[in-house]
Amino acid sequence: MIIKNIFWDVDGVLANLNYAYFNFLTKHPKYSPKYKDIKWEDLPKVLPIVPKYGALELKTHPTMGKEMDYDFCNSPEFFTNRPLYPGVIKTLKEFHDKGYRQFTMSATFDVETKKQFLSKLLKDVTSFLTIECVQHGKFMHDSAKEDMLKSCFEKYGLKAEETILVDDRIYNQYAAINVGAHPIRYRCEFTTDLPQELNWIPEVRSMEELKSWLENNTTME
């Protein structure tokens, strides 16, 4: 398999969104009265993981999901408090040195704010990492990733079959498949198993595992 392009999901792959959610729930004045005493391992009890996501989402809260998601996105002190996972910068630099073209993709309420945040968070690699953001609702698919991938393939002259999407969300695995790219499932702290029909998708739990998978299963020419 020839792979030349890597599209990174940010939240749950490069950056620890779960950390941001925990701090939001336990420290935001609107939600801390109810959740200030929850433990880290109890996050899935507060935010039940639905099958199509396979990972934590504020919007899955049974009664306040939409409200929580809005408040989180409009609270910069919590929204931007998502540290990179260990080894991210080192790994992206190594992949750049090997010749991979690398991109991040994010759908957001405020494109400029998210791009500024990501540019700061990933400042050590923005000389070669292309950051793409899109407004929620711009595209018709439930996952904007499908439309964003197609757009990027055309914009940057990329071949889908030479591309991997590294993502933790289950519905984004379908997005990669639908555009002809190769999905890689990244397992972070609270991800659930893939459905049976997608159990052929490679899963990795660290940047080291991803590097090993690429070395053993792909080539660049």
C-alpha cells in the first residue's frame, strides 16, 4: 500500500479533548455545582458514549448536551485547555522528515478562533502541517470530514488511495472509506470498540504504534 498523505484528527488523536471536558464539567460555574466531585474514570457515566461516536462527546449528555456543547465552545479558558498527547510534535516532525504531507481537519463553530488556537497549539510544526477548519453545518454530511477530505484532495492535488485518516470517532471511519482513503482508528482513553462491520480497520493506541503500522504495512513509492 502506497501512503503519502496523513490527515490527523486533532481532538482525541493529537490533543486530549477528554482533559478539556473534565475541567469544563468540574470547574465551569454553570456545571461545577453538579459535577465538581466526579472522578476522571466517571466521565463516560456523565457523557454516555453513543455507538456512532465511539468516544466522549458533550452533546451526548442525556439532557444538556446541546447546551453544554455551546457553553464549552464559547468558553475559551476551557475550550483551549486541551494539551497535546505525549510524542505528538516529535512524531509529526519524524513523518515530515520521511516525506509525508500532513494535514489536520476540524469542524467548529468559529473557524478563525479554532485556527488561531490550533496554530498556537501546533506552533512547532506549522511550517509543514496544513491546518484546515470548516464551519459546522457548511457541508451536508453528518461528518464534515467526508466533504473536507474531498475538498482537500482537489485543493492540494492528492490521491485518496495514497491517504490515511487517523481519527478516534467511528463515524469518521466511514467518511474515510466513502472517499476512498484508508481509515486508521486511534484509541484514546474512553474510546469504545469498532462495530463488527469495521473490525478490519487498523487500531493504534499511541504514536509509536502508528509509526510501526506504517513501517510494516505501507510504502511511499
